Amino acid sequence: MIIGRMNWRITLQQPVKLADGMGGSKSEWRDVAVVWAEFRIPNAKELTAMGTVISDLVRPISIRRRRDVKRGWRVLNDGRIYDVQHTYDIDFETTILVCREVVT
């Protein structure tokens, strides 16, 4: 891990289910931490299906090692939202978040 490459502040969010007062539940996002991160080179795919172009951008993000981040969490950065698809540790200091950008 090269600390100088971690030059973005990101917010890690966890989904929380809350009772809606009518016997059901709704999901909201709770901020868990604000950490330094490095955005790695994205993996972009582009396909054509039934005459429509479909693109998929998977973005690895490096952070200092955290054991609590799981699939289903999300990352906020500079007005963009990324869904965490997978996490893994590459060494004793770094966790990689494999994220997909959410386009709204």
C-alpha cells in the first residue's frame, strides 16, 4: 500500500432495515466511516443486446484494511454512488472493494 495514492475521501455506508410502522420494513443508509481511498483502474465492458448498448463499469477501490465492509454496502464519493459487489484483502494493510457505479 502506498499511502500517497490514497487521495480521495470516501464515505462507507451500511444498509439498515427500519420498521415502517405498518408491520413491514424499509431500508435506509447509515454512514459508518469516512476513509482515505485509492481508485484503481476500472474494468469496463460494453455489449450490444437487441440493438441497445449496455455498459458495465467495475471499479476497484483500495482502503486501509477493514474487516466489517461487506457486499451490499455502498461507497459515496464526489456525488457518485458505488455498490460494493465484493471485498478482499490483498495483504495485511489493504482491503479492495470491488464496486459497480450506480447510475441514477
